[in-house]
Amino acid sequence: MRKRVIGICICLAFALLLGIGAYQAKIIKTPEVTSDLYSQEEITDAINVVKQEMNMNWKGCDLQEIYYAGDETSKDCLDWATRNDADESLVLLSTFYVGNDCEDGSLEPDSMYENWMWILVRSKDGQWKCVDWGY
């Protein structure tokens, strides 16, 4: 009986360690960039929209890092807001890995994409919407 309890404890500890390792692999770097246009909460909301987009539609891609591109870059992309009947635009930059099992044929498998832009727009104080991405 004692061996069985020890065996179960070892199995549970092993499963816990595997779970922690898998969780840590999903940690995404989000360096904070100061802005005169947007609060950190607004930027975080935009980052969460991109994370959700990647989780839902970018199977086989692993987001490594994402951050605000800065006020000047966002101002330069204000025409995206106009084109999408919105008031504001925000640009994020990201790094992500494309695995061999990626479902998007336009991305190179087993490669890293850096400085990938995500353009988001919203109406004043509304929800961010991702309208374009790429280089």
C-alpha cells in the first residue's frame, strides 16, 4: 500500500511539473512602452485582441513577444481608422514562431517572424478591432 501511495505521489508530481513547463512555454513578453495617446490599460486591451486573434486563427504559430510600436507609428497609421469608420488607430509589433504544423500556407514553416505589425482601430473609447497585419 505504501509503495502505491508513493507511486501515485511521484506520478502527480511529474504531471504537475509537466503542466508548469507547458504553462511557462506560453509566457509572452510584453515590454511596456510609454504613450501620450493611450493608457497602459488601452494598450493591454489591444494586445489581448491580437492574442485572441492568434489563438483562434493562427494555429501552429507561437507568439513570443508583443508591444506597442509607439505614438508616431500609430499616428502614421491613422488612415486605417478612417478607412474602417473608426476614430483611433494603434500599432503593435510582435515576434512569433511559425511551427511546421502551421495551417497558414503563406507563412514559412519553422521560422521566426520579427517586427510583424498589427494595426488595430476603434471608435472613441470602443473596443479594439484588428484590421490588418504584416510587414
